[in-house]
Amino acid sequence: MDLREDAEPMASWLAELRRDVHREPEVGLHVPRTRDKVLAALDGLPLTVTEGRALSSVTAVLHGSRPGPVVLLRADMDALPLTEQADVPYRSRFDGRMHACGHDMHTAMLVGAAHLLARRADRLAGRVVLMFQPGEEGHDGARHMLDEGVLDAAGDRPVAAYALHVSSAHWPHGRFATRPGPLMAAADRLAVTVRGTGGHGSEPHRAVNPVPAVCAMVQELPGHVARLVDPTEPVVINVGTLRAGTASNIVPETASFEVGVRIMDPAVGEHLSRALVRFCEDVAAAHGATADARYLFGYPAAVACPDESRFAADVAREVFGDDRYQEMARPLTASEDFSRVLREVPGTILQLGACPPDRDHREAPGNHSPHVVFDDAVLADGAAMYAELAWRRLASVHSGHEGAGEGR
């Protein structure tokens, strides 16, 4: 029985695990309920398990019976601070917390892969590191796990690293996708506080109102960025927060806003980090105010190793058929802290379409929507894909040539 066939009987169990995780979502670096569910699901497997110290991570190492290199597989476990609106029987029990990005799916898939690979440990040449990571949604969990030594968990550093990520809106149901080179954008922020002098709303000439300065910055920012960056270079900016004042008859002393900045080229980020701060300071000065503007570097862009992306694409085609794989035409402007792993280890991220088959993915609510729904039917295939990537990648090194081995 091959890995895909072996995964099919696990489908209902993986769905139960995924829904159990979905009902009790946890946000940030500390996800003890989710960690305990993962540990329970891995119990009894021949794994060396280590829990995180500064975060609720789980690192599990499977040792094959024969010597060989190391491959890393990663799943993120944390949820988003959203109140779920989707009408599903396994809806989140907690207001303000929801698995709206499919991390519950990834967690169940990687648990499934652990079981599939453990059954073949006596034929496995090498070791597999299973990286269950919290804090992907803005908390830089990957960096924390790197600091705690996840890349050295098996003794030797991995020769390859892979992650899966489900999507409701980008790909048809069951379709895998990746590309060589740039995969996902860097996630930076511009945080600005403008300071004036407060006063009575009836006497604006006796105060310096920071609100007009902030409005000018927000209005002019897109055009200013367009003049700063080569028009062929992808840059996305989004004003996500704006705060000012407490009453209509008060001139506030401060006003603030934050901007999300998505870029592909680190040099563009370095340029914007200086130019946008200077722009905000100059606009504030023109309004008689001052600006504290800070450009904050976040997750770097995710750049895939071309060879590993081609390898993953070949595995997807061979295991699931040509119609189940699609080359990404361009990078996504979403971000991923798995980019930090890809800076250290050759690897890639595979996308997987998980929109329910009775919906058109082009019109379905996307990831991070409180209405998003992912289909459990892709869980077994995701588990098989994780396992195939590790199995075949280790087999290709053990056999002395690059290429896909047999998932037997």
C-alpha cells in the first residue's frame, strides 16, 4: 500500500482531530490546548518529542532504521483574533478566536504524516523533524523555534524543509501549487504618531490639530509610494488602523495610524524605511506638528529553493496526477514566517486548495475572513503529501541522485 492509499482510511480521524482543534482556537505563542491535542495524537509513535520553552511548540523527530540526512516538515497551530461567522457544526467555542487561516488543517495533516512515516520507520533512511509551530499570525513563532534549536533537533541540520498551506480562494479544490523563487511577500509596518497641541474645538487657532496632518499622510501615501518604487516592483500598502480624538469639541493632542507594507525585494524595504519616515516628518512639519514615524521590519519574503520547488511539483504530479498541480504564476502578497526557515534551509511552501467543492473558489470567502470554510476532504491528501515529500526527498539522497523515490 502506498502513502496516499494508506492515508485514505485516516480521513475521518483526521477530520475529528481538525475539528477538535478548530473548536478551541488559541492565538499567539501560547497554545496549550492545541499542543496537548497534538501530543495526544502523536502518543505511541516512535518519536523523540521536545516541547518549547518560550512558546507552546512541539518538535518531534522520527529516526529511520537506516542512516541518512534530515528533512523538516512544518505545520502552524495558532488561530486569528476573529469571531467566527461561518455556520459549521464545529464552530469556535470562543468569541474573538477563530481558525480562519487553516492552521487547524495543517496541524491535522502533519499529525497524519507522522503516523504514515512512523509505519515505515524500518525502511526510512534518515530522520524527519516534525515542526508544530504556534505564533505564525504576527508573533514570529518560527523565529522563536529557530532560537530554541528546531533545526538541530535531529543532530544534523535538514537538507530540505517543506510546509503546506491551505487556501479557500486561490486554488480549486484539491489543487496543489508552488513556484520556484519568490513565493510570498515580506510583512513590514509603518507606525506613525503625530503630535500637535490640544485645545478647545471652538478655538482651533489656539491649537495644532494633528488630524489634518494624519489625513494628508493617509491620502498621499499611495501616490508617494508609487513615485518611490519602480512600477514593475510589487508593493502593497494598506492603512489598517487610524486613531484620533475623544469628542467633537476637543482638538486632540495626538493622532496615529499604522500601515501594512508588503514587498518582495529587501532593497525596496530598506529604501521605503527611510523615505516614508522622512515623508511623514515633512508632512507633519508642514502642518505645524511633529511625527514619530517608525518603519518596522517584519517577516522577510519567502523565497523557495528552485530545485526543491521543482521536486515538490514533481511529487504532486506523480502522486496525485497532472490535473492536481498548478504552477503559481506570481508570488502571493500574503506573508509567512516559514520564510525564516527557508533562509536557513533549502525548501518550499506548497499551497493546497481547500474550498468546499460545492462552492466556486473564486467567489468564496478567503483566508482571514470570519466566514471562511475549509473542506476536511483534503486532509488525507495533505497528510500523504507531507509524508511523500519527506520519504522521497530522503530516498533521493540515499540513492545518490536527486529524484522522486517510491512512497512504499
